[in-house]
Amino acid sequence: MASSDMETSVAGEASVLRHTHLPLPRQFEGTSELWPRWRARFQRYRLCSGLSDKPNSGQVGTLLYTMGDVADDILAVIKLDETSCTFDEVMAALDGYFNSRKNTIFARAKFNRRVQQPGESVDAFIQDLHRLADECSYSTLKNELIRDRIVVGVRDDDLSKVLQAKQDLDLGEAIRLSRQAEARTESQNLLRPKVDLIQKSGGRRPQNQRPSQPRPQPPQTAVPGKKCGYCGRTPVHKKEACPARTATCHNCNKKGHYSSVCRSSKVREVQVQDEPFLGSVHHVGAVDTCWTAVIYVNGRPSTFKLDTGAAVSVVGESSAAGKELQPCDKVLKGPGDTPLHVLGLFHAQLQYKEREIQEPLYVIKGQQHSLLSGSACSRLGLVARLHSLTPGKADFKSEFPGLFKGLGRLKDSYAIKLRPDAQPVSIYTARKIAHPLMGKVKAEIDHMLADGVISPVEEPTDWCSGIVVVPKADNSSVRICVDLTALNKAVLREVHPLKSVDEDLARLAGSTIFTKLDARSGFWQMPLDPQSRLLTTFLTPFGRFCMNTLPFGISSAPEIFQRRMSEILHDIEGVICHMDDILVHAPTQTLHDVRVRAVLQRLQEAGLTLNEKCEFSRTSIRFLGHIIDDQGVHADPAKLEAVINFPAPANITELQRFLGMINQLAKFTPELATQTEPLRQLLKRDSLWSWGHQQEESFQKIKKNLTSTPILAHYCMGRSSIIAADASNAGLGAVLLQIQPDGSRRPVSYISRSLTPAEKNYAVIEKEALAATWASERFSEYILGCSYKIETDHKPLVPLLTTKELHKIPPRIQRFRLRLMRFNPEVVHVSGKQQVTADALSRAPIGEPSDADIALVDDAAVMAQNTVDFLPASPHKLQDIRAQQQADPELIEIFNFCQRGWPAFMPQNPLLQQYWVNQRHFTIVDEILLFDDRIVIPTNMRMEMLNKLHESHLGITKCRALAQTSVWWPNISAQIEDMVRKCTVCAKLRPTTKEPLLPSSFPEHPWSRVAMDLFDLHGKTYLLLVDYHSRWPEIRLLDHLTSAAIIVRLKSIFATHGIPEVVMSDNGPQFASAEFQKFTREFGFTHTTSSPRYPQANGEAERAVQTVKNLLRKATDPYVALLMYRATPLQNGLAPSELLMGRRLKTKLPFVQRAQPQKPDFPLLIQKEFRYRENQRQNYNLRHAVREAPELQHGDPVFVKDLRRPGSVIKKYHNPRSYIVHTEQGTIRRNRTHLVATPTPDQSPPVRSVPNAPDSSSALLCTTMMI
């Protein structure tokens, strides 16, 4: 609005008000229920005052002025310019605004719940029923329903019965009778007033605290000056004579005493006496931030719970660290007169804003929260007596019931973007799930399908991930987590700019009422687009499924969700959105309610649902690491408590640790160097340990510096954040750091806590993982939705929390990794020198584990215990393994390493080296040492486990896979391989492994080496000779299968081509006879034979036989077929005739005869043949996955497979892979493929045969190994 327009509007409004004598209607309270009545009242005022005759600007101005601040907020929401609209247009816009928020179902629910309140008159009750009915759209049923509501809602039970008994009761009659009954009651009270009519206290008891029972001390005899504990009168009298013996207390509704002496009502009515009463000293539940305040105790901030019923102020032991306590001469009592253990008291200066007081603080052993007495609350101005009630708070959950039910679904979907060079990763086998969990996994999948979170996948997908099943704490159901480790490496992160915390907090100025909203399973409410869904495909034993919504484990989820929430709420005033946390703030309750309704309406339209834990209409709230109230923004004492309450060092070691932390931060303030001088005096060699006043003063000043600027920095959203987390045997410590513009790292918040008894039994690596997870969750309001670093000095932890597949890490760490999935950390290793602050905090923890911390421990404990429960072992066998582990000297060392820390360098002992390199895999659960989820087998049980692994005589790979489901020890893989290879049973039945191909060499000259063989065709027997050089075949028909007939045919062939140098054949009797051996000597050629029963050794002849038989089967004229084959070029480009005779043969095909025959280029030919044979060898070896069999030596025991009998090697034959073997039936020659090496009796490991019925104590091996 232009300034001139505004001035005109204001002037017109002022003119109207000056000339109006009627008082303005009361200011509008801003709710849609009150709008119709207020609207009608204003219209009457407009008519009676003559306002309707004034200009539009005056009417609109008067309307908006009368409505109050809420009018400006509404106009901003509906985007209406008051200067350009008429009165009717503004009124119509307001009608539309309030009618759009009118909820008939909610209005009827309020009407049907309306009953007459204590002290409320009948007329007021009926008038409110009419008002509520106007909002319900009851039409003609309105009067009947108001009548019914009067009948059931009046407080007078007798009146209700009378009304119910009346026939044809109408609304007028019901009102008349109700007024008469009320008048009679008032008259009766005037005539006969009741005694001790005191309303019962409406205060809540602390949890786990039994209500105080009325316990008056019944004196037996009258004692002058004493009061009766039942009626309060003097002197004390016997109970039988007490007038209160038949009375009913109006406070606790019990008989036997008056309400004036009832002790049930005195939780908040505390008298200062010698035995002060503390109304809720032992209440250990969560502190309600509405009744807490940050009080400075001697200049240090501390959170106090305001307890106006407490007679004294109390603190816990940690708040009194380093204080000199004075003895307490009073007895302090808690609820039910329970005496409290008072350690002493000290006087302190308490400051709240501008007020300061002196107050004694009593130190109570075991006290969790500091309590501020009623007197101190009053003197500090924290409480005041009010004589009027503030307007009631809106019931937003009833107004928007759908927002708090079920899982919502945002309207816009999200597409996951991948890097251009992303390589898909897919698994083809579902990960193992324990059988007892199968039913629960199926039920959870069905539940997720019903909720629309996942869908089945039937089409092929490039990406497919595994799942990890996490049992819930009650063990009644499970969580299914998709392991998206591989996909996250390919996901492109989308950076969404966030406002700085200082900018957001600056917008809170002037606000006094706050609401914090929390989205229910936020990521699951954002749908994925169809293509992105397939990227999240995961494999289960029940099939493949994909996520329909944004999964928690995807790395880009936080930025995407933050961006979407910002888009939904960006234009609503008074709203700060940080991930799934939404803060709504306003200076008044009315404006606050308007803004909250606008936010809830916008979220409802977007399809988002909220958690039940939302906090509405608070005057103080915790947000972004600050406490926010009507006085402004305060630092959260919790983030400084770890340093403020850091205990004073008790020895030189603790002092050195504290000074190490100081040295890391000293560069930010030069004063620290001088302030530490009194402490450094104690480190000198000639100094005795003496912690005096000077050291204590220096220690307190240093801690004050650590928790204030310039050391402590304000959190800034745009800067890089680092969490340095560490664990010790005593506790956990962490510090949140941010990189400053000058490159320095400055702390933002410190935290520490002690370990639970269960956590103290964790392995060192598990404690470090716990520290990283706990710190991330404690700092979640700073880091959620942002990238940050986790620094750890435990290097083996880095891959377990980042790149290692989920199912391959120890169970507790697996659960911690799953808890970190909603964050976006980069885990890095740093040296211990850079962790001195976190290390010092972890060794001096000041806080006990919170409920959230205990929940984290329980979560990990369930995961770990289920791992043990589902191990394939009987309880008896587990107990046996547990005992053997604790007696094994080797494993005793590993137990110590796990609990106390592993050595920095590899041990010299070879037995321990295998453990050292795998140190990140070890954990202790239920006193059993595990390797991930496998049992570490003690030394004296390993041979038994080997026998069980190979009990079914599975192969090496299967036995290793079986071991990976249950057991581990060093070198188990090699020992399994050795056992299987030496197993006699497996050796006899082991299938033949193909050996590498041995191609025949290519002779340099034709007809120097030939191969011969016999074959049958069409009932006739033929002799075939083939030249290794030219592949020229010669075929002769045999009349008889004798050596003589073969010799005759060979002579005729030799007469044509000459006598070869070498002739290769098989071991047929015709070739092994003395007659044939004589022939070889006479003609002067060498006769070699292939291994018996191994025709592949004479491969050239076998291949030629196949070629010739195919020719002769198909040919009508066999001679023409042979002619054409001999004249056809081979793969080297030359025909057999050219290679053998140096010329081309004339065939039926026309060709040009060369004038001069062309001789082959033999060097080139040999090169081509070598390449051809080498390619054949490589292709064969690759296609058949060949493996060279070990060479056998003299005396090696073997099993002859074709004869199925044992033997021993005599010697190696001169042919490749051929051996002479001695058997019981004589000496034989066999190829290596027929011989299986068997272990000697001293090498063969003892393998137990498979029993008919497994023994109950050691039974094992079905589909999985049962130990």
C-alpha cells in the first residue's frame, strides 16, 4: 500500500471514530467459530452508528481496526489489498476465509462432547450449546439435539434422570426444568452450607510416583495443643469420637477425614519447616520445557525445573563438582515423606535476566534435574499470581484429525539422477535370512505393500540391491532396510541452499508462543517417479520389489525433502522449516493460531501427515540447539554441560589429558596460555601433586573460556561441519566443529555421557561406532539434511560405516550403520592427536545415558542377540563353544584385544597376525566371539568342524560357502581346500577336469609325419593315412583286419609318396603285433602310439576320419569327392595337393593353368599354421575352463578311473601326459585324464562318515551347517 493511500485510509477511519458515540464491538479473537456472531454484532454496530453511510475506506478501516492484529495477518494470507476493495468485498473475502476453515465434523464432535462445567450456570451452558449448534449445520434437528445435549450434559444427576423420564420433552420444557433445579440447589446451599468444599487438585503426579495416601496419625489419647489428624480440631481425641469418621473427603474421595487435613492435596502446598518437602525431587522423566528456565549459577548457565511446591532448591552431584559443601542440619523429604540423601549444601548467586538473588542449593545424591524452590521462583520473577484466565488454546489435532493419522503422500514425485558414468550393480541371489524371521519378513513385506510403500517388480532391472532384516526390540516384528550402498556411489547430489541459523533466529524477535511440528516418516511421504523406482529394486526370498517412495538410505534424500518442504511453506509468515521439523512462532496466541492453521492447512493440501509428538502453543521450546522463549534466544546449556561440569583432574594423567584439549583450542585466545600456568606447575618433575585454591580458580576460568567466545562459535548453516567423536572405557565424548572463514576449526557444542553396563562390554570398534552414531543423533538438529564429516581415530571403522556391504559387518555395527542412514556423513580417519578434545570428554563423562541413548543400546542389543539366537547351533553346543573359546590361549588374546583395544602394529606372533588384519570383523555377543555373524571356532574344535563341513562330500566352493554361514578361524579357506583335495571318496568320484589343449606341431616337410587309423563305413573297413603337413588323405579298403593286410596297403601308399619318418596310430592289436613292429624296422620309420583308451591323443587321424566319412556318405562318386577335397585350399590358402606335390590338381572346374608351378612360401606357411593352432588352443582353453593337472611322480598312489581300481605310478611315458602305472592286475599305460591322485594314508584327514541319525549334541548339516 502506498503511503498516501495509507494516510487517507487512517484519516478516514479516525474521522469515523470521532463522530461515533456508540462503543466499538469487542476485539475479534480470530477463530472461525466466533466469526458469524462477531460479524452480526459488527453489522448491527455499522447500522446503528451510521457507519454504513460513510465512504468505503472509512468502513473498511473501522472493520479492520475493530478486528485487531488478526486482521492484518488474515489479509496477508488471502493476499487482499484493503485500499482497492469495497466494504462488501472485504467482508466476502473474510467470510470465504473463515468458511474454508469451517469443519462440520469437528464442530459436531465439540458439540457432542460439551457438558456442563463445574461452577457453570445452566443458562451459560445452554447459550454455549446454541453457539456450538450454529456451527454444526443441523438444520431442523437443531432444537432436538440441543435438548438431548442438555439431558446428558447437566451436572445434576437427579435432574438428568427427571428429564429422561419426561414424555414428549421439548427444548423449552428442558430449559425450564433445568433452571428450576438450579434455583433449588442454590437455595439449599444457602440454607445448609457444606463444610470443607474444596476442589480436588488437578495437578499431575510425576511418572512412577505413587500418590501420597492420607496418613493422619491417629493418637490414642488426648494431648493438649495437638490437632486431630482426621478432623483438624483440638484437643486430640480418639478416632471413634472423631466427627470425621463417617465423612467423605472432597479432595481424595476417601472416607474417614476432612479435606482440610487431606495430604493428597498437598503436593504443591509445602510449608517451610525443619523437614522441607520436595514435591518432585525424584521425578526422572523428561523435563517439560514449559516449566524450565536457564538460570546462571555463579555466572554459569544451568537448566532448572521450576517447582513452586518445593521448599528448597536442589541440584545433583555433577552440579556441585569442585564445590566445598557445608553440612546440612535439616531432613529433606520427598513425596510420601521419603527421606532424601543430602550430601550437603552450598550458597550460590542465582541470576535470571536482570534479577539476582542468593540461594542455598542442597546437593541430593542421584538427583537428575536441578529444582528451583517456589520462593526462588518468585524472587527471580519467574512466577506470578494471576487473577484472570487467558483464552483457551486451540485443539489443532481435533481440528485437523486427518493430519495425524497414517502415512501421507506428497503430490509431486522425485526423479533420482545418476552420474553419466554410473555402472549398474545387481545381485542375483537373495541374502540369507534366519528361518525364524522368514514369517515376520513376509508379514512386513505384506504390510509395506498394503501401505503402498513398495511394489512388486517383474520386469528386468539393471539395479538390484540386497536387504538387511532388523528385528524390533519387542521381537514381534522386523524392519526391512534396503542396502543402497552401491546405488549411492552413482547418485548425483542436489544441493539446496539453506538459510543460516542466525538469520532464522533473528526472525523470532518479539515472538512469545511457539509450535513445533514433526513430519511422520518424512522421506516415505515423497513418491518416486516410475523410472526411479526401478533403481531401488531389492531382492528378497519372496521376490523382487521396489520402493514407491523416497527411501531413507538414498544419499540425496535430505536435500530433496528440505527443498520440497521449503516450497510448500515458503510464503507463510512466522514459519521456520528445518528438514521435517517446522517451527511456527507469533507474538500473540491469536496470531499464533492463525499461522498454525495456515501451516496445517497447507500441509494437508500438500498431502503430508504429522507425528503425534508435535508440540503446540509452548512458551518455551528447544530448536536448532537453542532454547527459545518470550525473552529471546538462549544458548542451550546442554551443549556446554560436558565442559561446564568437567571434573577437576585427580592425578597427573587426567591433568595432561585436560591440558591436551586446551592446547588444541588455545590459538583462539592468548589468555589460555597464562591461565594454564598454575596447572602446569603440577607437571614439573620436582612438584608434588597438590590441587589447591589457585589451581581450582585457574581450572574454572579455563572452562568458562571454553564455553564462551572467541573459542565457542555460533552455528552457521552454510559452513562445513565436523563431528569429532571418541569412546573410552568410561564413556563417550564428541564435539561439533565448524570451519570458519579463516580456515580454522572452532567448536560449536560439546557432549559426553557415561557408558551403560552393557556398552562397557562392547568391543573397542563397537564403542567407536556407538560414539559416531550417538553424536550424530545428538547433533541431528545441526546436521540433518547437510553433508558433514565424522572424524574417528579408529581406522578399521571407516569402511564399516561407509563402503562395506551391510550384511558383511558385525551385527551391532550393522545396526549403528542403519541408524546413520538418515544422515549424510563422510567418515574419515584422523590421528589420535587431532581427537584430544573428544578423547578428554569421553574419559570424563558428566551425563548419564538418556532414554534415547538407552533405546539406541537396546536396538543394537536386539540385533546382536538375534544373531546369536539364530546361529545354526544348539544351546548345548553354543555353551560348549563358549567354554572352549574362553580356555583357548589364542582366543583369550583376541578377547582382550576386543575389549581393551588392538595393538597399533601387527603382532610378531604368526598365530595372531590373521586376527590382526581382520580386527574390524570381531565382536563379542553373549560371551561368544564372533567374526561378523559367524562363530570363531577354538583350535581344538576345528578338525571336528572340518569334518562336518565336508560331511556331505561337497566341493571346495560349496564347503566354503557353507562355512561362511556359520564358522570362521584363520586359514579356514585353505584348510577346506586341502581337505577336499585329499578326500579319498571325492577323489574316486571326482569328474574329469579338461586339461589345456596340446595342438600337434606343424612339420616343416610334407609326408614326414603321418597318422593312421581304421574306420568302418557301409559294413566295410578302411585304412586311412593323413599327412600332418598337407592334410592329404589316403584311403584303402581292407579285406581282413590283420597286420599283413594293413602292411600290404601301407606298402602301396609308400610306393607312391615315399616312406615317412614317423607314423602315429592307436594301440590296436594290428599295430601292436610283432609282425607290424618288424615291418617298421625294415622300412625304417618310427611308430608311436597314443595313450590307451584316449583317442584324442591321435587327434589328426580322428579328425581326418570324420572328414572322409562325411564325404563318402554324401558323395555319389567317392573318387570325385576325394579329388575335390584334395584340390580345395585349407585355412592357410593352399590345397593339400599344393602342399604335398607342389601343384594344383585339374578338377571338373575350369581353371587357368600356370606356366610355372608356384612353390609355397614355407616360412610364411609355418607362421600362419602356428597362429592358427595358437588360436585354436586359446579358444579351447577359454571355452572349457581348462586346468593343468599336477604332474605325477614315481610311487604316487592313483585311482584308475576307467578300470575303477587303485594303482601306483611307475614312470612317465615319453608321450605327453602319459604314465606307466602298476595295478594289481599288471602294468598298464594311461593318459593323465584317467588317473586321479589319491592321498596317502598319513595325508588323508579323518572324515567322519554320515551317521543315520545325528547326535543331539553335535548334530549337523542339512541345508545350512548346524554346529
